[in-house]
Amino acid sequence: MPAYVGGAESDQLDRGKALPPPKRRMFGSLRVRNYRLYVSGQVVSLVGLWMQRVAQDWLVLELSDGSPVALGIAVALQFAPTLFLSLWAGVLADRMDKRKLLLVLETGLGLCALTLGLLDVTGVAELWHVYLLCLLLGAVSAVETPVRQSFVVEMVGRDQLTNAVALNSMTFNLARMVGPAVAGGLIIVVGTGWVFLINAISFVGVITGLLMMNPRELHRGDPVPREKGQLREGLRYVRHRADLVILLCLVFFISTFGLNFAVTLAVLARNAFGGDADAYGLLSTLLAVGTLAGATLAAKRSAKGKPRLRLLIVGALAFGVLEIAAGLMPSIWLVGATLIPLGVAMMTFTTTANATVQLAVAPAMRGRVMGLYMLVFLGGNPLGGPVMGWLAEHFTARAPLVAGGVVSIVAALVGGLVLAKRGGLTLPSYRLGLRRRARV
């Protein structure tokens, strides 16, 4: 199915003339009004989200007397719904108006934060309360994430997609840098409960941005009609694309065992170095400095065109090596220093993988494929979280970082060799009705 085009661009295609190459700039996506509104709301909401993540991790450790297993269970509960809901969320994303669906889902996320905050500030919060709300938050997030991911291309179009993915990462990691630092101080001064309430208020920003968008300016394809078997159709589409299967397997192993910083950094700060909430906030902030730098570099690279396979594999390998190094550092300051280049490598891998998958699939399948992508990207956390917690409790607080790095290196080497042997990914040119093999 061809992507939506309109206006002068559509007329030019009808006359059979080649389109001039689009001008690419580091912040090119921000020239689109709908995307500016989206990013403005996300900046506010994501700062609150990262504040909540730090507060939630710390509250679990306080309620469980510092148990890494309890923290791993909380992480697992928050991501477990992804296993069951993200594929169906992809079907909904292909069928429904994504903007309206996001309005409902963002409201649900805000209500989860409000409930946890009220329980905490009134002094009645118990560990099972946190577990239950982690599960509810995870259920809403499992639907919201694939919808949000597939909505990006509707705001900016295919030509600006790589840039928009990179700018999304910049926004996310700017919030990741500010949020934990603010949360660490607020937890000491006013407690975790008020952090949750602040996050609940922050959702007003993203909801307002969605409401102010002009739907007529979205790059929408034809909606997929409601039919039986659409989920199976999406899975068959991926199954017959061996290149996508390999890339998704690579993402699964690295995200499940390598990207478990909600468990590893909190346990490392508290149990290995005897720190408190501000120490955990410091480590999270330094990691965010690296991820912000990595996202900025990704935005600059997007001006040169599509992502490349070599960059994907190099980012994954560098991430694994640096994660092992972080786990072996003797002081918290050296760990923090290592987390900066680690963040750069992490964002190089994740932004390249995300943009590659979105550009490699047909528009009518994008929601379902992104649902599967988010399943493998986040759905492994119910496995990885408890495993990392078990390693920390039965060996040392450093063990999860070392183990995650080793798994990431092995996955990158195997995935890279197989993809290189196959000659890269198949990138369809749906606008012109052509298909081509490309090194990405």
C-alpha cells in the first residue's frame, strides 16, 4: 500500500517526475508544527516519567529492606503486559486514529501515577500496592508504546522519520538526565509520594500537545479495515522477512539482558557503594548524559540519510564492552564516568534499530511490526529483571552488568555476521512501488 502523499508532491508523482531529494537538517523534523507540539508535550511528561522511575525503584527498596529480587519483580510486573498486549496494540495502531488513541492512553498513565502518589503521601502504601500499580502501568504502556512509535511517521512523513526518531531520543534522554537528578533531591526533601504526584501533573503537557495538533496535516495512510486474522498476518509478514527476524532477535537479547539499568544501577548504588537515593540519581543522570550525546549524534547522522548496518553492530559491540567495564570499576565515580560513553553506544544501537525497522516495512504493516518490535524490546524485561536481581543477590551487585555486557557482545557478533552474510536488510521504496536491497 503506498504511503500517503498530497499536494504538490502528489501531483509531481502523478506526472511521473522524480522528486528532488529532501533537504535534511539536524532539527529538520521540528519544522513540522504537529511534531513541535508533540515534542513540547513530551519534554514535560518525560521529565516526570523519569522522576517516577527513580522514586518507584527507591520506594520498592525501602518497602522490601533493600531486596534486589523485590526490585526485579517490580520491573518484571511493569513489563510483563508487553508480552500479552503489544502485538494487539500494533493491530489497533493500524486500524484506529492514533492521535485519539494516544489521548486516552496518556490519560491512563497519568491516573496510575496519581494513584501511587496518593497512596504514598498518605502513608498507606505497601509493597503489593506498588506491584499492582506496576502491573496496571505496564498494561497501559504496553498499548501506548507501539501506537506512539508508529505515530511518529504520521507526523513527519518517511523522509524525516530517521531524524524524528533521533530527536525523540534526544528529548527522552534530556528528560532522563534532568528527571533522576531532580527526583534524587526531592526524595530526600519531600519523599517519594510527591514525586509521583508531580509526574501525574506532567501528563497535562503531552495531552495538551495532542489536542492542539491539526489532524489534516498528518501523513496518514489508508486505515486497515477490521478483519479476522490481522495479527497472524503481521506475524507471517515478519516471519517471511528473515532480515527482520535476525534484527529483532538481536534487539531482544541486548534489551533483555543488557538494558536492565532500573535494576542494575539502583542495586549497585545501594548495595555495592552504600549510597542513597541521590547516588542512584547521580548514576542515572550520568548515563543520561551519554544517551543524550548519543541521540544528538544520531540526529546529526540522520542528515546524511538512512542508518547503516555497520553502525548498528558497532554500537551493540561497544555497548557490551562498556557495560562490562562499568561493572568492574572500583568506585562509584569511575562507574559514572564509564556510563557516559556507555550511553552513547546504547543510543547508537537503539535509534539505528528503531529507524531501520520502521523504514523496512510496508506502511499498512507498520503498527503491527512496531508492536512486535516493542514486544522484543521491552517484553524480555519480565525475564531479564528477575535474572539480574538473582545474580546481584547470589553473587555481587556488579554481576548483572558484567553478564549483560557478555550477552550483548555475543548477540552483536552473531547477529552482525548473519546480517552481513545476507547482504543487509530489504528496504522497500513503497512511494515509487519499487523494492531494493540496501546496506543499512
